[in-house]
Amino acid sequence: MAESCCAAHATIPPTTGSRRRRLWELGSHAHCPVIGVCVPLERVRQLAKKLLVLQGDEDDYTLHCSLVTAAARRNAPAEAVQRDLEQRFALDVRAASQAKCRESLMTWWRHRAGQGEIAGALWATLTHARCDEWLEMRVLGQVHMLQHQVGAAQRVDLAAHRELAAEHQALARNYAEVQQRVTAWSLERAREQQAWERERMRARAAQIGLQTQLAQVQEQLAHWQAARPDLPEREALRDRLAEQLERNQALQREINRLASRAQPVVEAVEPAPPLSAAPPQLMPVTLEHRVVLCVGGRGGSVPQYRQAVEGCGAQFLHHDGGSEHKPAQLEPQLAAADLVICQTGCISHDAYWRVKDHCKRHHKRCVFVDTPSRSAFERALAQAAEVAITS
């Protein structure tokens, strides 16, 4: 068998020239594979409907056979198929034209067939100028076997396709269930997100409202602090004054209690006649519910000043005249005082003029004392109390 093939191979003369063969110039056994492999079934239907005389009830096999029969000779259907194949496989024809002998053409065909490009390679090889009868039979034989393999592979692929289709349906059902769960979860998360967003907007609005109120309050506080820079000191003095008034009221109640207990004894004792040589005694001073401010004086004498003032039933306030206390503290103390005793020898010039100017503007009783002693302070207190009582 091999020897006969070799002999046939040796007896077939090589083809010459460069003219490519046409469809109707191929062997009759080549028309069926060429049209079946190179022309898509849809294109077969179009060409048959356009160029063949049909009854209208032909199936695809009948159309294929009619087109194969028409391709055996040169006619309109054959020329139409020729033009269609030339346009469709122009790149393969151009690539095959590089082969200059039968062996190189055979090598090119095997390479393209190995790549799976059967249709274009089949048309370019069969119509090539160097394709003789031996090569044509070899190519058609390989195509015939490939068709058998394709049929078997299609049967295998069909079974695999059925299995994949069943698996696909199962996966599609699972996917639909998962999609429903995901959709429900997404809707729930969207509702929660909307609720969180509304809550955040409410909290943001409340925060802005609180910040606005805080800014207004801070602005008012800054305004009042600018208008009354001595407000903290006045508040402290007011608290101190309230404490002193409470303390004075308690002391006054104690004095009244002691006076009521000692009054019968005093009434039983007859007053002694005054001695001509005795020094004059100061009249008892009563300044209940009054506030006496002492400006200046020695630090060690302040308790004595306090005792003298509180002994009259008044409240005692003190300012050292600028030694340690700030001169600005004088204003609220002067405003709270009913009587002012200013010891001019122990205060600064600023404190002196502040006291004098305030008492003059507000018509407030003020006694100036040159000597910082207890006796001088008591005389000034009695003088101020007498004027206050008469007024």
C-alpha cells in the first residue's frame, strides 16, 4: 500500500503556473466538504433562496445538496459561492500564496489545521496553484476524519452540555434565592441607614441649636463683663456683706438679750452725780442696719475699728487705701457704705480722691481723720453717727 502511494506520488507530475483554481474546477468529491465546511449554514440558505429554484419546503440537507450539485459547473450559484469564499478567506489565500511548492503548501496546511483554522485553510489549499490531486486527496481525507472526530466530540459535548445545563439550572435557582436574600438584606440596611441619617440630622440640628444658644450667652456675658469690669469684685463684696449682716444680726440679738437681763440692775442703782473734774463722756452711738466703711488706718488697729463699728450695731467694711487692696475695689465698697471714715494719713492720693469724689457726687457723709488712732476713729464715728441720726 505504501509502495503504491509512493509510486502514485512519483508518477503525478507537479503543477506549474500561478493561476488559482475556481470552485467548479475542483474535483466533484471536493464540492461537498468545501461547501459544508467553508460556507456557514445560514449563508447556504441565503444563497439557495436567492439563486436556486426551490419548492419552499426544502430542509437544510436538501439545500446543501442542491448547492453542491450547482457548484460542479460554472453558473450563477457557483460564481456567487466563489466570490463569497474569496472575500471571506482573503487573508488565508494571501498567506497560502507564500508556499511555492507542494511540500511547503502541505506544511502550511498542517500548521493551520493544527491551529483549528480548517475552513480558510481548506479553501486556500484546494484552490492553490500547487495543489495537485495527491495533495487534494490527502487534505480531503484529513477533513473527513476531522468531521468524524467533530461528530464524536459533539456527542460528548452534548452529554456534557446536558450535565452543565442541569447544573446551571440548579445554580440559577440557588443564585435566585441568594439574590432574594441579598435584596432583602439590602433593603433592610437601606431602611436602617435612612433611620440613622434622620437621627443624625436631628442630633445635628440640636447641636447647632445648643451652639447658637451658647454663642448668644457668651456674647451677653462678654457684653456685661465689658460694661461692668468690677462685677466679680461686687459679687464677692455682696456675699461678704450678706455674711456680715447675718453676723451683725446675731450679735445684735445677743446684745439685746444681755441688755434685757442687765436692765433691772441698772434701774436699781441711782446714777452718781457728775464730777466737775471728770472728762466729758461720748454719747452712746447707735447705727443699726448701717454700713460703715473705714478707708486707711494701721493694719493692727483694724480689729479695734471693727469692734467699735459693730458695737454700734452697724456693719464694718475696710479698705487699706491702696497698700494691698486695689483702688478699683473702693467703688463697690463706697457704693455699699452709708458712712465713710477716711484716715488721710494712711492712704494713697488715688484712694483719697476716689473717696472724696464719690462722697461729693452721691452726697454721702464722710469724715476725714488725720491721726490713725482708736480714739480719733471713735470720735469720727460718733460725729458721723450724730449727723446721720439728725439727717
